[in-house]
Amino acid sequence: MDRREIAALLAYIGRLDPRTIRTDPGEARDQLAQWHELLGDVPMATPHGWDARVAARQHIRTSPYQILPADLARPWGSYRRDRLARHTDPTPSADPDDQAAWTAELVGTRRAVATGTAQPAQARAITTGRDGIDPRLKARLREIGSCIPPAARAALAPYRPARAAREAALARGQPDALSVRCEWCLAQPGEPCRRRRIDPDDGARGTAPCATHPSRCDLAAAQQAQPSEQVQQPAMA
């Protein structure tokens, strides 16, 4: 607030609480200078919920003590913290390689949110199901076949050999063993086969990933060779 806004605020407060009125010109001048020094960075009002007059009226209504500049600075600090807590930084439009421009845009967005000139940008909720996918993303996935670019997939292959071998087998037209449930270790579709660890008392104390069991590979091959409605997995005993 500038000095003119501070003077208007003091006049408004004086109408609600005559104890704040200063009749001596010197005292009025000192009061105006004090309030301006302490509340110079607090706006009179913002487009999104802050109004110093509302905060002053609330204090006068609920407190028997004469209002002080701190009684407006505290609500303003709470207002800023609440808005920043609800803000999720959106990706700046600046070039990421231009660190100065990237940082400046990020800081500018946060400052606008904190000062009440912009609304907090909240993260979008995660959508489930195929209906929640952006149509443009669907078209892009159909075009490239995967959300991981081929170059990135090739670079990751040495660090996940099992996944790379599975993808190579699928590319050759071989059955995907992980697409069916393993009847030996009961691994669900999409999960690798596991072997049980037995303690000296013949009790299972854990499991560990292992190579795909042959019966699971045979079941996947049978499911690939025949129509899905004709393939039935053997019932559990």
C-alpha cells in the first residue's frame, strides 16, 4: 500500500474504532509514516480474496485491543502461505536450456500467486481408464506403438535384460509367457515367475524371481495358437 492507501485505511479503521484517530497533525503524520513503513508491502486488495479492510474489520469485531499493523501483517502472511501451499509449479514455457529465463518465469509465477494476482495452479487429478486419456496422446501412442521411444528403449535394454528379451520375443512373434497365469508358482499375468525359499523346518520364508516356468510358456503358446474362447487353463486342485 502506498501512503494514500494507508491514509484511506486509517480513516476506515477510525470510523470503526475511534481509539485509532489522531487529532494532532504531528501524531497523525507519525502514525501514517509508521503504518506505511510496516505495511508498505501489503496490498489494499487483490483480485483473489484478500482485502485489508476485511482483515481490519474482523480484528475489530473479535478483539478488544486496539488494532496494530501486525494485526494486518499476520493475516497477509497466512494468505500468502495458504496460496503457495496449494500451488503446483506449472512447466515454464521458456527454453529449459536458458536457465535464467526458466528461473525468472518460475519465480514470477510464484510471486503472482503469492501476491494474489494469479490463482494457484493445482496438479490435475490422475484419470483412470481409457476414457481419461487425451485424444492427442492416443493418436501419438498409436503412431509410435509405445510411450517409450525406440531409441530410449534400446538404451535401457542393457539395464533390464529380462524385459528386453521379452520384447524381442514378442517382436519375433513368439508367445508372451507373462500374459497368462502360471499354474506352478501362481504368478499373476504380468508378474514374473517366482521360486519359494524354504527354511530348515520346511516352511516358506519368502519368494524370489526366477526364470519363467516351462508350463507357463506352454500355456501361453497354446493360447496364442488357438482362439481365446477355446483355451481353458487347468483348474486348481
